[in-house]
Amino acid sequence: MIVSMSRITVLGPRRLQRDVVEAVQELGALHVDHVRAADETFAPRELSDADQADRASWDALRALSEGVLALLPAIEIPIVDTAAFLSQSPDALRRRVEPIDAEAKDLTRRLLDAEEELELLRAYGPAIEALGPLLALLETSTRVNAAGFVLEAKAGAVEALRTELAQATHGRAAFVARQVDDRRVGVVVAFTAEDAEAVRGALTRAGASELRLPASVQGKPLGEAVPYLQERGRRLPGELENLRAGLMHLSRKWRAEVAAIATVARDAVHRFELMLQIPQSRYTFTLYGWAPTRQVGAIRTALRKRFGADVFVFHEPAPIHHAEQVPVLLDNPGWVKPFQLFLAIFDPPKYGTFDPTIFFAVGMPLWVGLIIGDVGYGLLLLAITLFFASRARLGRPWRAVIAGMDFGFTLPVPILRQVATLLGWMTAWTMVFGVVFGEFFGYLPERLFPGFHPMFDRIENLTTYLYLSIGFGLVQVYLGQVMHIAKAVRHRHRKDLLEALALIGGGTTVFLWMATQVHVLPSSFFSPVMLVSAVVFLLALVLSVSLSSLMWVMESISTFGAFISYARIFAVGMASVALANVANQLGSGFAVLVLGVLVGALGHMLFFGLTLIGHILQPARLFWVEFFSAFKYYQDTGHRYRPFQRTGGGVS
């Protein structure tokens, strides 16, 4: 349900503006509305010099602490508790963070240097070992320059380079090649200073890359550098492991504290940002916002207790009509609340309209169960449910990595808990329909027990199963249209009322005519009911007195299409049965029982995993498209209630 909201106005002297903003943030119940005053004398103003200095200090602390968090390895930490840091100044908190920042930067710098050095050794180490002795012979020469390069070992590449160097230097360059590995050839070129540009141009055109030495041996004679680098190559993996372990130890020790300080700094910056947007005159300020009506008393009492008669709090109920500015908060019973996830991907319903969450809570598990309808698959779904529930109970989020890549999504603990509840309801209905359909991994019970017969066989009662699916569509689309009528009446929208009546009448007329044509309904049923629905449709068209209402004719056909769209429940359900039986047939094709059971089980696991998301998304689509369109959900959306509050925990 949509929570009743009230308009809140807080009025007080400018000297208390900063304290009031902090108090409002601590309360965490007021959705601030950034209203611009019509009077220019009562408008946002610049911060005072003292406030600007404080804002700069908090902003610098936020940047410092967030920078430290970026350097420290990410680990699971408990809920950030900021209580210990709320009363401390930004300078005091900065002094706590700076040593951690210095140590993290030092470890990170050494780690990056070591990684770069190891990368160079892996790329050029074999080439340095192969070419080092040759370069060492020439590095002390004052007459000849020498350079090492690495070239891809393509057929004829070495000879082509030798020829080009000879032409570019008129035969004055010496050229020696050594095989480095299967893919590369090392080249040492000796040349005079006057030929340096020609040599490097020829090597660049040949695609050769110059031999790069790590910074640790820059300036050392190659005779010393080669054995040193060999030793470094043996020691670097251990050093890297120690540096990473050092950063991880630092993260485990300090990440929670730095995260809390970053949160305190971020909240302080948010307060100053709000102060810049509050309308104010020379002596007073005004803070506008929205809050749940049930919390108005607590807000008034808390501000009166802290500021006495210096601050005034006014409130009035939020308007039902023209409620575009009113934020929306949904609050449903515990068993319904998890289904709000299906609305979370859209804007919430507009204030003063309907919250459709309850219909998700009733219909979604029912339809998923009707589609899967298998006790065996219900057990697999139960295993997934228990897995998510156990992680949520232990406070451990779950990360899904797609196809082994470093790409995926993370379900935090609160969302994981709700997902487990959703799956629990779907599991229950899957089990119920599995018993009704007599399915345990398809028609396995009938194979194992020849005398077994289900209460309702989906294959034998194919037509009934189809009619049942479309029947759900009739109920839900008509329910959506009734909600559309109720909304139109509540807001006195005559055109919307006539549109809903026209779509009900027109859609019913088309549906009944089609049903009688294919002999689903008897012809005797056709005349009276269809006459009534056609009269309703035509009457709505006449009363609308608008050319735009002619579109209702096409929309009536779309309403009939919405009814038929629910046949996808039937189609997906039959596909589920078919795949389960395919898995059984695959297993029964093996003479060895154990091998057949294994193949059948793998088939069931594969089919269940591939189709599970579709079994959930198809019913959700019926809600999102067919049902929501019936009562014009997407034309009447609002914006979420986002109270101005602290972002950390531990606030009493």
C-alpha cells in the first residue's frame, strides 16, 4: 500500500540553520523538497566564511578516506557504525586516516613497481639473458652504439631486417640475432652515432620493440644486471604475495574504521549542500519536505525538544489530486513486502493511485507453480531457496559471476533475504501443483508405478489447461480495468472513465465473438452478453465526444490480445513438461541403470537451470505489460521517497 504522506514546513532563524539541518539528517524521515521561493529576498544564499571552511575540511576528509578505501582490497565488513566518530572534528579524523593513507600508498606503490618489474622480466627476461653478453661487450665502447631489440619470429623477418639495415646504413651496422623463444628473436645492432636515426627507423618499420630494462638495473653494467635480474625473477613472486598480504592485513584492520569516517564526512558534505539550497531571508530560513503522516508527531517532538520555540514545524496532508510532487513510500505486510522487488525496476505508482504489489504476491507464485508444477523441480527450487536463506541468515551477500568472467551482479543481504522469501512462495505452489499434476521430474511416477494416475494430467487435459491459463488473463485484465475505473472516479477524470468502459465493452465483444466462432462458447451465449458489451462500448464512444476516442476501437482489439497473451502460461507450462520427459527419455536409453539415472539427472538439472529464469519472467511479463497497461500504470508514476538521512549506522 502507498503510505499516507504530509507536507512539512520547518521555519527558524538563520543562526540555527546548520543545527536544524543536522537534526533533520539524524531523524532521517524528511524527504526534502527543493522549492525555490518566488520572492528574491527569500532565496538560497552563500555559506558563511566559517561554514565554507568547514565544508572544505569535510570535503577534503571525504576525498582522503574514499581514496584510502579505493587502495585497500574490498572485504566484507559489518554494517558501518559511525557513532564513535560523529562528535569528532574533521581535523581529528584526518589525523586518524593519514597514517593509514601513507601506509596504503607505500604498499600500493611497491606493489605496482614489483608488478611492473615482473611484467618486464616476463616480457624481456629471456631476451636480456640471450642478448646481455653481446651488449655487455659493446656497452663500454666510445665509438660504437649498441641496442637490443625483440622481433617476432616470422619466416624471413631476420633476413629482411638485415637487408634493410645494410641499405639504411650503407653497410656500417653490425647485426647479430639470437632465438629467444618459439615466438621471438632477439637482435643486437651495433652502429655509429651518425646512423642512429636510420637504424631506429628501420627497426620501427620492421615491428621490433626495444629491449627495456627494469628501473632496478638502470645504470648498472649488463654483466651485473643479468644475474641480478635472474635473482629478482626468482624473488619477485614471493614479494608480490607479501605485499598483497600486507594490503589485505591493512584492509582487515582499518577498512571498517575508514569506511565509517568516509560516511561521516560524506554526510557532513551533504548537509552543506542542502544548506546551499534552502530558501532563506536575512534572518530566517525555511525547509520544505514530505514525511509519512505517522512520523509527523515524532519529527515535531524531536525538533521542539532540541530547539524549543525557536523552530516552528507546520504540516498538512498531502493532496490526492495533482500529487506530482509527493514522494511515494510503499509499505506492505511482511509476506507481501518481498514482492515489491518486482516494482523496484520502475518508478513507483503515483501518490493517490494504487500499489499493485498485493497482486504480484497473489498471482506470481501461483502462476510459477502452475507453469513448473513438478515436485522434483520443486525440490531443486527448495534447495536454491535454502541456499539463499542461509547466506542471508549469516549476513553474507551472494555474487553471481556470468560465464566465469569477472562480470556479474551482487545481491546484498537484504535483497537476498527477500529473494529467498519470493522463491519460498514459488516453491510451495510448485509443490502443490506438482501433487495435483502428479509430476515428479516429469511423468516419472507413471513410469515407475504403472497403476499411478494424477488428479489432473496436463497432457490429457490440454484444452482445460489452456482455458485455465486464459481464464487468469480474463480475471487480471478485467481487474486492471476496474482499477482504472476506480482511479478515474477518484480523480474525477471523465475521459479515463469512458476509456476504461470502452475497453471493457469492446474487448469483451471481440472476445465473445471469437469464442463463439471457434465453438468455445455456445451461440446462445453470444447474443445477450455481447449485446450488453457492445452497447457499453458504443455508449462510451458517443459520450466521449472526441476524435481521439476512435483509437479505443484499436485498443479494444489490443484488450482481446491481452486476454489471449495469458496463453503463454499454458505454452511455457507444456514446454516444462516436454523437457522433463525428454530428460527421462535420454536416461531410459541406456542399458546400464546407473548411467541412465546419471544422464537423466544431468538432463533435468540442465533443463531446469536453462528454463527457471523464463518460468519466472514470463508471469512477471504478464503483470508488467498486460496488467499494468490495463490501469495505465506507466502514465501515472511518481518518484520515490528518499529521506535526508545519515548513510551510516550507529545513530541513536
